Amino acid sequence: MPLAGARNIDGRREILGLLLGGERTVQAIAGRFDMTRPSISEHLRVLRDCGSVGEEKRGRFRYYRIEPEPLHELQSWLGPFERFRRQRLRAPDAVPDGLLDPGAGGTFSDGTEYDR
């Protein structure tokens, strides 16, 4: 679960999404976001430290790419939760009360309560 504990996960998720298209330099990544290069470098450092992104220096530039193994581990860990979610949503009365109200908690059809 390398990404689960990362702060500011939205920015890192966006960077990972960009890297799905192939490796990029910090300059190329920074050009796609409304962030400074130091901010992009910090996000890349966190992603690199948790193993989600690899880097390779070529000449004056460092190229960043997604490392697939940590994403595979995350997907494997999330698998049982995804199966649970799909099973719960198959039943006609399985949609929790308040699901359409993003700030509300609710109750599943079996009486189990949840919070948002």
C-alpha cells in the first residue's frame, strides 16, 4: 500500500496519471500542472521513496516513470474490498441510505452503520 499514507495524494495521483503516458522529466511534468518545480520534485521524491516511481538520469535531466510492482501490490490488497463492494451493490436494497448526500453517513440494508 505505498500510496495510502502519502499526504496530498491528489497531486501525486495526477502525476501518476500523467506518467501513465510514458516517462517524463521534472520540467515536462511541471509544465502540465499549476505547481512550482520544487513542489513537483517533492511529490516525485515521495513517490520515488515509496517505490511507485523510478528515475533515471540521462545527461542533465532525470526521467521519471511509473514502477508497476507497487501498483500491483496495491491492487492485490484492494481486491477483497472491491469484491465486497460489488457484492454489496448487487443486491437491490444494498445502496446505503444517504449515499447521494456526500456529507451524510447511513445504514446498509443489514443494519450496519457507516460514516462519511
